[in-house]
Amino acid sequence: MRLGMFDMKIKLAILEKDLVYLNRIVGVFGSKYAEAFELYSFTEKENAVAVLEERKIDVLLASDNFEIESSDIPKRCALAYLVDSTDIESYNDHRAIGKFQRIDLIYKQILSIYSENAKNISFAVLGDDKTKVIAFQPASGGSGASTMAAASALHFAAKGKRTLYLNLEAYGSSDSFFSGEGQFSISDIIFYLKSKKSNLTLKLESCVKQDPRGVFFYSDCKVALDKAELGKDEILLLISELKLSGAYDIIVLDMDFSLTKNAMAVLNRANSIVWVGDGSKLSNMKLYREIETLKILEENVEMPIYKRLHIIYNKFSNKTSEMLGEVEIPVLGGAQRFEHATTEMIVGQLAPLGMFDSLIQA
């Protein structure tokens, strides 16, 4: 992902006494993020302050060796301090950025600061038809739908697809499946959505993490109840912004099961929908009732979800499980129950399964 999704650059000024560090960071930004930044560098405070208004600087990164007065900073310009430790979150009532960390993490923090401060960004016109959205729901409790969703994300990432795993469950956990560096979480996105601030796409890029295996994701909420604050319109806006960004080939939605109007509106944004059951008598009974309910709902609203529905059987037992008969929904496949295996091991076993490929061919 790059700021190339926008038709303008962030004007970034860096004020640093350490000339070696200054040259290094400017050199890396200039080579790795040339499409994102228009760069200015200074070793003297007076020279930096003098051009903030003239050059319409968007973000000033100043070493904590300098004391910057509020009167020195134009309203359009955001200020952050470069500090020695990543454990410092703020300095002189402004955001602090640890200078000795990976450049991509510094980049994301700059995007976050800019997105919160900037008022208007002109977006390049991008179609969102190329991004496939796949929604996973559990047909019955304990069927392992989240595990299957995470495995599908790993499957597509392994094939070179830029894949985002987005957990929308009320109490779901992305961090159970994926890990990555960065200080932000889905809570930061939720706050941004609730605040109705502009520049959401920039905020989304600044908060996303990437697992070493390639999957992009947002870390769990800082407070479990945060996700309960997300309404239908905010979820739809989130999905639309992610698609319009052009950053991903595939977005995997991990959702609680629901057929309310709000849930149906979200499902209607998916190219493929997967209901995961375990083939037990109870699971099949619930699955059959859910299918019948969906048919009735579709008679009253123009949401052809049924035609995009697929079934995957997970934790399938040859002794106690069987496939649901007399339904027209395609069964993609299934997986047996893994005994005495960790979540990581199970996801690793499921990820190579070829059944997931049908979801992006639909």
C-alpha cells in the first residue's frame, strides 16, 4: 500500500540536529515513499518554522531537542516529536514517534497524524470491482467458522493475493490467528468512524498490521465493548473504503451469525458467503432452518444472498456427522476434527485446502 491511491503528496518537514540520522531518514523516505511525501529537512528551528506556512507543510516531525511553540505552527500543520524510545506516546502535549524503529512503522504513524489533522484529500477515482469480499458465518455455535475464515485468508495470501482478514464478531479476536508490529488496533478505526472524520482511507492504512505469512489484519479492540459501538452504516462505510482504496485483492469478513436487516445489508456487500457447520444433527437442524429463513427474507427484499451462499463442513466426524441433504447450496468441502492441536496448527492444516479457490471464482 502506498499513498499513490491519492492524487497528492503529504508535505513532510523533518527537524533534526543529528545530521547522520536526518540524512538517513530523508534518504529512506525519498527512495521508499517517494510517491507519498514531498520532503523538507532542517537542522535549525528558525529555518523550519519559516517555511511551514510558505510551503504549506502538512506534518512537522521535530526532534525532542527542540521546543516548538504552538504559535509557530500553522493550523493546517500537524506537529509530532521524534523521541528515542517507542514507549513514549506523547511529548509536550503532541504525538511522539520513536525514531529508532522500522521505517514502515514511522510511515504509518505519520499517515495517522496527517489523517487526523487534514480536512480534505482529493481521492483518485478507483473502481472497487476488483476486490473480492468473502464473508464467513457460523451455521451453529462451535463450528470453527473463525478458524476457517483465518485459514482462507492464509490460503489466498500464500498465493500472492493481497488479503485482509477483518474480524467483525462482537467478541472476535484477530490476534488469535495473526501477529504483526504496530501500535494501533481496530479501536482506533472505530473511534475514527464514530467521530465521522474525513480521510478514513489514510487512517485504515496507518492502523493495519501484516502477519509474517502475508495476511493483513487489525489488532483486537483495546476494550472488548468497543466493537459493539459499530453500527450498520459504519460497517458498510468501512468495507466500501477498504474496497475503494484498491489496497487488497481479497477481504475476508469474519462475522457472527445473524439474518437481521443490518446483517443482510453487510452480507449483500460480499461476493461469496460461507456458512460453516460441523455436520452434527443439531448443526444441520439449525442450518436447515437458517436456509429456510433466508429464502423467506429474500422474497421481501432485493438481496440475492442465497445465490452467493456456500457451505463448508468443519470438525466433520465420519461417525457422528453427515451432510445436509435436499439443499441447492454448493458444498465446497470440509475438514475433520483435529485432536490435541493448537489453533495455529489447525489453521496451518486448513490453509492449503483447495476448496477456498472456488470462493473467488464465483
